[in-house]
Amino acid sequence: MSSKSFQTLAATLGMTSDTQFGAVTPPLHLSTNFTFDGLGRRREYDNSRSGNPTRDLLADAIAKLENGYGAIVTSSGMSALTLLTHILPPQAHVLAPHDCFGGTHRLLTALEKKGVLSVSFIDFSDLKELERDLIQGADLVLVESPSNPLLRIVDLKKIGDLCKEHDTLYAVDNTFLSPALQRPIELGANLVIHSTTKYLNGHSDVVGGAIVADTQDLHSQLTWWANCTGLTGTPFDSYLTLRGIRTLFARMRTHLENSAKLVNLLTQHPAVKKVYYPGLESHPGHHLAKEQQSGFGAVISFEVQGGIDQVKVLLEHLKLFTLAESLGGVESLVAHPATMTHASMTAEARKRAGISDQLLRLSVGIEDGDDLLRDLKKSLDEVQNSRIKLNQAAAKDGLLPMGLI
Ligand SMILES: *Cc1c(COP(=O)(O)O)cnc(C)c1O
């Protein structure tokens, strides 16, 4: 590990690496191919699918920030997960979270249908269940913490210990926190997955991914498959993502500061039924999050009082939270999981996963926290007013006693 802090690494990795002109910021190498020095004399690079100087700078930065051996930069978070499936043995058995990212669920289920692998979706908070499954034999354990959208936390270190005991490959999708707030390899993970689309790039203008390996052997297997399948990221996307990483820690500090303010409002407002945020003492994963993370993250989920009509009122009044999927950008977003990110699940499956129609998910940006606070408060006040009006009307019609909505 470097003696520099991770924040310094993020701000400086790849800087002053240009040997030709001494450029402070590294140049962008768009070239698809590179000359040979002579017959049989290959230089460091030959073809940008297999290797590219700009992409390598980004890979090196992500690997160092995750404290890993090396990283592969891929064209999306999903292609990083696809790459992961390529290093598994034939007919591999995969253990994945029952509440994993929708795209991950779809990928693993589709590969199972084709007979490529088999998958069990399990609850990783039940370590006894995990141990039973590991004894029966598994080739890969893939976890996410915090989970989406309910921010469930699982014990990364204990899962790591069990995987080690059973000699099982252990991968953690660290997209929701980034290495600024959590470094799974230090807790025993062999591989770390990122959708760099989210916090690492942070500006909602690149779809990208990465997979970090803890050993040279894993890294070289991934390098081979990345070139073979061609799912490596483009130089321009790599350039932008490396540029985004320079401000990762500064952005994250503001993300966290704003999130704390909004959580405080949400827990006190009468129009809010329940708040899901690991920073809350009442959150079941609070102590674990405190141990294994260095911040509680900037995704907050909550249920509004009432039903879909109250959700509509809230969404109509929010000005600074844009209704959109994804997360991790500088701009604040609000999503309605039941009709957006988790719409492909059946209503029954959503219910089992605890995703109600009143649930909203915020990706808290880096705007002025007080502006965000005012916007959310004003919109929640409108929800509250609409409930009071509804209650009064219902009581007048003799339909409902006051206070039932
Ligand atoms: C977004 C996301 C992905 C997929 O990433 P893309 O870049 O959209 O392909 C994977 N895992 C998690 C946890 C995500 O949030």
C-alpha cells in the first residue's frame, strides 16, 4: 500500500505521466492501433481493445484506490459483471444476494437458463445459510452492501472469512459507496466490481465499469478475457472517468453532508412513514456500516405516508430532485423503484423484497444542502396538506374517520 492517503491518490494518479511534452494532465490517446518498432518488435501497446494508455491510467487509479493488484476497465458495470462470469469454471455455482441489482439478477438468471451456470439468490445477512451453501459447493460469492433500494448492510469481513475457509472466490459490488467510503479487498474480497457510471465518474455522462483483482493471477485471467470478449472501455470514457475521480473525495464529502441534512428532515416530517439510511441508529445495519464503511453513503430511501397519490404530489413539487434512474452523480435524483428500477419484478416479488408503492429513493447530489432541504421540505409539506384535505373531505362524506389516510 502506498504511503499517500487515498484522497491524495485520487487527486493525483496519472498526473505528470506524460513523457513527451510534460503535460500536467495526462493526454487522451484515441488511437485504435500503435506502430511496431520493427518486425517482431512490439511496443507496449498494439491495439486499443487489448491495451490503451489512457484506459490503463484509469485502471491503475481504480486498482490503487481499492487497494488491489490491478483492474480492468470495462464498457459498463454490466460488462464488468459479464467479465466476471468468464473466469468461472464450467457449470459454476454462484451465490448472489436476493436483493441484488436488477441487471445482475437478469444476467445471472439468463446465464442459468442457457445452462452456463447455476445461481442461488440468498440472504447474506444469514451467515448460517451462507455456510450451508458453501459446504454444498459454490464457485463464486457475489455480494452488494449497501443493497438497492433498502440499503441493507451485510458483514463483508465475516463473509470473506467464510469464503476463504471454503476456498470460494469472493466478489463485492462496491458501486453504492466507491472506494472513498469502503474498500472490500481490505475486508477479504478477491474481486471488486464497479459501475463507474455512478460515483467514480460522478457526472452522469459516462456509462462504464471496472473490476479490480486482489492478485496477479486473477488480474491476468481477467485481462485475457477482457481482450478476448472485447468488453473493455473506450479511451474517451476512461479519460472522463479519471477526470471524475480527481474530485471523488471532495464530492463524497458534500454528498454525505447533504444526505445527513435530508435524513434529519425525513425522520421528523409527518408526511414520511419510514426512512431507510444506514446512518440512522434504528437501521439494522447501522453498527456494521460504522465498522466497515467510512461514511453512510448518499442514497436514501423512504416511504411517504399514504399511497401512490401522495407520491405523485411529492414528485410534482420537487424542483431540485430530477425524476430519473441511476445514482452517484453531482445532481440530485429521485426514483420510484416500483415503477422504475424494480418495475420488471412482479408485484408479489416486490412486496417480498419490501419495495412498496410509497417507496422513493433519493440520490443526493452536491448542490447546496440548504437548497435541497428547502425543496424537499416544501414538497413534503404539500404532501401533508393534501393528506389533510383528503382526510377532511372523507370525514365530511362520512367515509373515513380523520387520520386514516
Ligand atoms: C448501476 C449498477 C450496475 C450496472 O452498471 P451499468 O454501468 O449501468 O452497467 C451494477 N451494480 C450496481 C450496484 C449498480 O448500481
